[in-house]
Amino acid sequence: MSTSPPHSSVTAVSATGERTGHPAIEFVGVRKDYLSHGEAVPAVKSLDLTIAQGEFFSLLGPSGCGKTTTMRMIAGFEDPTAGKVFLDGQDVTNIAANKRDVNMVFQSYALFPHLNVLQNVSFGLERKKVAKAEIKRRVGEILEIVSLTGMEKRQPKEMSGGQQQRVALARALVNHPRALLLDEPLGALDLKLRQQMQIELKRIQREVGITFVYVTHDQGEALTMSDRIAVMNNGLIDQLGTPREIYEKPATRFVAGFIGTSNLIDGEVSRVEDGFAVLDLGTEGRILAPVPGAVVAGQKLEVSVRPEKIDLHRTEPSGFTGSVLAGTVAEVVYHGTSTNYAVTTSTGSDFVVFDQNANDAEDVASRGERVFLTWAPQHSYPIGV
């Protein structure tokens, strides 16, 4: 999936402020095979991808989907079996990792334990023989951006996990790379700190203006931070788009199930009225879904609806013109901000409903109770149409 051809004329501004005519990163027909027992096993299959200058871009997917291999080919740690990799318009397919203008941050931080914060961050600049005054200026600026001013003399062992992660970021960013590659960098942090660092990472990326490429299996992280997300599955990109596009309009069954929680229901179109397909379920209800003109009566249709879009009723609603589905409560779980229901329907689909506790949190349905689920027609999303 590609958003522009090689060397396309894309007006962009690099991290150093210069205008460029190229995307930050571009893959053209890239494939990566590994040998296993003498047989070529594809890790990445025919990948076309364009990442814009200054974009926060996430590669999202389960283990083994090809996301880390893709990042390692950007860094130069892996060579493509076929295809080309471009950085800022330059073909770097055969250029060594240490000659590419990218830096990488790992989950392990990889700080020098015997050096303090100042020494860790300035290490790369000193090896490049940058002038001392310039080192002082750049290190001071980046420590302020990552909120570590005043901690210059601390050793890594004297810092929290979140602070150590900031040091690793500062050390990478102080070199002004064309792109920063982050391989699940928050995986070692506890949940609350990880959520805080997600906001911090987005703020830092916005301030420095450098292209970030972020690898994660955590869809919450990707949705929180990204400008765009590539959802990878089995070596291919299943969907490429903004967080809202991917969440609200999943292109495949895999994306619908992997990004958040999604209720899926199959049925046959009874009729099409005013741009909406109607799946008539008889006494158990009906499903309405917006569809293109090509969908006709008798066609099989798979529909996705998110749990927070659904209203749960303990009595049958009258006069409602949207989607209605009857079922029986199988489980009730209190989550503080919401009460989550598992509802078994006669269609064979088990539905999950997130009912916000905004009003009367005591008015909840019980296990075994017959209920009715309703949602607006536009909240049904047909998959693969």
C-alpha cells in the first residue's frame, strides 16, 4: 500500500528546518525472506509504504506480523530480499546502518551505567568531534524538551524507568537524525507510567519535528500517539490510515478484531433503502448499515459495530428506526467508568456493550435477563465492501 510513487514531489520540512522534496522514508516493492530448513519464509511481503517528513507513524500488529523486520530494514540492520528503501529521497538499500541518518531507541534503554545523564546524552556528539560549545547548547536544549533539566549529574541507577527512557530519547534526538525509530520503547514500564509517557512522546515529537517510526503490538499506544498507523498482518499491511479511520472504519475482519473491541455480525441483505442495507432478523431485530450502491438484496454482508456505540435497554424500545437486536445477558463486569455487558444473541453472535456510568450506575441489567441492543445506522460499518 503506497501513498506516493518513488521520488514523489512532496513538500516537507525536515527536522533541521530545510525544505525537502521527498518523503522521510519510502519502501518500494520491499520483501524480506528468511531461510528456515533450506526454505525461504517471507517475513515481509511486497511492501510499498511512504512516511512523510515530521510524521508520527506507527507499525502495529501482533508478534510475527513483520513490523520489527520492517523497522530493522529502515535502520539498516536487515537487508531486503527484494525492493528498495529510500531515506529523504536517497536510495539506502545497500548503505550500512552506521551510514544512515537515523537513530533507534529500544525497550532496554541501553544507557551507559557508568556515565551520568549529561555524559550519556553528549556521548554521540563527542564521538563526532562536535565543538564543546555546540554540545553544551544542544544537550541543554534537548534535556529541557524531555523535562530532565537539573538531572545532568544523576546516574541511570538513580532514576526511574520513565526518566531513563527520557535519557535514551534525549541521547538519540540530540544528534538531529532524519528519523527516530522506536522499538516498543515503553514495554518495560508499568501501566500508569506507560500512559504518561505516551503523552510525553507525542509532545516531544511535536516539539522537535523529527519523523518518529514507532513499533508496537499495543493498539492503545498507537491510537494515542500516531498521525497514521499501518496495521500489519502476516507480512502485509491490512490497513493504512489515521487512528480514527482505522478504529471507525476497519478495512478487514482482522483490523476490526485487533484494534479495540468490535462486535461482528454476518447476515444476508434483505433490501437496500436510501443507501442503507437492511439485515432483517425477524422477531430478533434488524441491522442497518450504510453501503455503496453496488450492494444488492440477497448479498452476504459482514458488519462491525463498536461496544461504546450500543445502548442497552431492559425493555423493548418502541419507535426506534435504527439497528435493534435482542439477546440475553451472559456476564456483567463493573469497570468504574462503565459497566461492560456480554450479551448472547439468537443470531449466534456474542456482543460486548460498554454502558457508560454517567447517570444511574445502580440501574444495571442482571445475568440471564433479556435485553435489547440499539444503535444508530451510521455506527454499523460494513467490512470489505
